[in-house]
Amino acid sequence: MIIQFYLEELAYVNGQLHPLVRAEGDKSFLGTFCLACLRADHENYELLRPALAALMVKYPANPERLAMERRDE
């Protein structure tokens, strides 16, 4: 499956990539990884999921951004 089928992970990635959170031109590892998660196909996304789960714990998203992303779903 792709990230769009995992709503919590999608909300996290979109919350981290939102322009208010991520400065324009930011080339951080987390930002680049989140973009890779959004672009991954069904085979490759499954490989990324364990790493994304670890990053979600290490770098929690802003709760307000997560709430906004969940409402947008």
C-alpha cells in the first residue's frame, strides 16, 4: 500500500511538510524523507514505514498541525 492508506502517517508527513513548519528551501533529512514517503510506490513505501514510525517518535509533529491535517482528511 501507499501512504494515503495510512492516515496517521499521512497526517504526520503533511504536518511536517507544511510551509508553516518547514522553511522554504529546507533540505533537512526529515523533510527529504517525508517527501520520499509521499512519492514512494506501493512496494517501496512498505520498506519506508518502519523508519517513518521511528522518526515519528523521535521528532513528534506539532499537535495543532496534526489536528489540522486530520480535519482536512
